[in-house]
Amino acid sequence: MKRKVGALIEDKVMRRAKRRAVEEGRSLSQVIQNALLRYLDESESHPEDREKAYAAFCSHPLKLTPGEFRQVLEDDQWNR
């Protein structure tokens, strides 16, 4: 099922999206949907990474070594 949505998009961005749609022979809707899916896929965190971070904080909160803290930040996929 598809839904119609409204969004405010900068003119420059919209022109680029329309140009891409024409170049690829696709609809503007397809270009926008593809871009949104790629963004969502890239920004999803992995459950095992969240579990490791949670375990590290709960095992000794506020007593993380600098190395452990760096590791938690590196595993923090949703912070990007």
C-alpha cells in the first residue's frame, strides 16, 4: 500500500531529484522512495551492537575505562 505524503524540500534538492528521475527513466516518487530506503537501511543499528552497549553500561555504569567507552561509541550505530 502506498501513501501520499507532503514534505518541504529545498528547490535545489528537488531539481536534482527530478533530473535524476529523468536520467534514470524513473518517476520522482521512485527516486525519493529509493533514497529514503537507503537512508533508513544505513542508519539502522544492529541488535547485537545495542545489546553489547547495554551490557557494558549496566555491568558497571560510570566506571567504563576509556577503551570501553570508545568501543561503546564505535558500536553506537544509531548515533550517526
